[in-house]
Amino acid sequence: MSYIHLTIKEREMLMCLKANGLSIRAIALRLGRCPSTISRELKRCSGNYSANDAERDYREKRQNCHKPLLLDLHPQLCQKIAHYILKLHWSPEQIASRFKKEGQWCVSYNTIYRHIYKHNLSQRYSSRGDTGVQRHLRHKHRTRHPKNMRKHREPQTNYLSIHDRPEFINNRQRIGDWEIDTVMGKTGHAVLLTVVDRLSRLTLIKKIAHKEADDVNQGLIDLLGSIPKEFVHSLTPDHGREFLSLDEIQERLGVTIYWPDPYSPEQRGTNENTNGLIREYFPKRTDIDNYTEEDVEFCQDQLNRRPRKILNYETPSEVFFEEPLHLV
């Protein structure tokens, strides 16, 4: 059984019993404590015993007996970690693993989380209700809505089901199999076209004027046309109406299109997860028209230079281009 320290209530009872002239063993019997515990408590507080003074002394010594947090001893490292979370949107696990990969600081992601929850990485709070660095962590305990049975339009191209997709694509054994989607802002305004490679997670983003088939097709030609043909093999879109006329893309780029089941985003998990990362830069209900091409390129560059756990903490750029980077 672990030792339990005296509480303030027990110290007040000890003070009253001592004032009434009871012996140490009698006090211990009344409190259900060991006589040595009572003896040490009285010796620790010399003179007239005071419950408040004893409690204050106890708390000060308890605070000083703990080993200081690693990040409190290295404020520059603390500021560096805060920069990666607040500016680059890296997770604590990505930061710790990338440090280890590049032979930099040896700090665990649990250490980073503890400091965030206790001391906010030494960052100032903006207001009384501000949760600080914690609100910049990606996981926000969102709930998912149940699926609904809805009717959908059929694609205007040869329909090849995702269930017919070869296993080497399903198992991510080559570069060049892409998942595509759009990220919306305000309805009727500009949207982001996102294209993600299944193996490397390399992300291509383009701002297009409208969520329409013509704009999407031209955006795909602009994005994938800049990639060498040997790295563009297949596309997996969703059933949004903006993707239902991909016959031009199929002919122009020479790709195979695999269609997932309707309302099954889990079959395009790579792209759905990437869209969640993009939302950190372009929150919901914001007007994409207000962002410049430079803003979009900045988001794309940061995502492609962010280490991923699934890639053994290499970045999408390193995997796709096979060139190591020095990031920390």
C-alpha cells in the first residue's frame, strides 16, 4: 500500500489533540496513523504546532522535491517546439520523432504534451478563456454523423469500381496513384482542388474559381500535367458532381479512374485525412477568394515538408523525390 501524506484536516485534529496533552501514540490511534508519522510531523514543525504553517511548509517542500520539467530547463527548445506547433502545425509526435531522426534533441512527445497542459510551452495566454497551445493540436474530439441513404448521379465516364482496383495500388506499392477532392469555403465562391499521392502523401493544391466540372478538369490538367507521366497512373475521386465528367482527363493524361462506393469517404482515406490538415490553414466557412495563390502554395509546401508517422517520419517530398531534407 502506498503512503498517503497527512491532510489539512488531519493536521488540524493533530493540533487540537496535542493541545489537549495527548501522547504521540494516543494521537496516532485517534487518527489511524502510525506513531512514527505523528512523531516526524511534530519534529518537522518545531515549536508550537500550527496546522496552517505545517500545511504551507509541506506544500513548499513537495513542490521543490519534483524533478524540473525538461522544457523548463531548455527555454530555447521550448520556443522551437512552440514554433513547429503554432506556425507549421506539426504534432508533438512528429516533432519528437523528427528530432530523433535528424540526431537533434532527445525529447519524447509525452514530455511535450505534459508541458503544453501544465505550462503552455511558456507561451502567453491571449485571454482568460484561452486554452493556449492546446487548441492548436489537431485532435478536437469531433463526432461523425451517421451515413444517410441518398441518391447520387452516375459518372459520365466508363465506370470502373474501386473494388476492381489492383492490389498493388491498394497496398500503396508505387508512386502515381492519386486521390482527388475539393475543399470548400463559402458556397458559390472559389474552392481548393486537392490531389494526394497514395504512397508518398505528396499533396498538390490549386485554387479554382468554381466547384464545376470544367474548372476541376482544367485544375487537374494544370496540377498533374506538371508531374512526369511515369508518376501519374490512376485517379480515385469521389461522387461529387464536379468529378462526374472526367472523360477529358482520362484521355488527356492517360490515367485509369477508379470510383469508390457512394458516400464512402473511408475508401479515400488518404485524401480525407489531407483535407483535414488543409483545414488548419483554410478553416470552414471562410471565403477562399480572400486567399492568394501564395497562401495556397505556402500550405502545399508546409504539408509536403511535414514529417509523417506513416512514412517513418520522413516527409512526402522526401519520399516522392527521394531527396533527404534538413528541417530541424
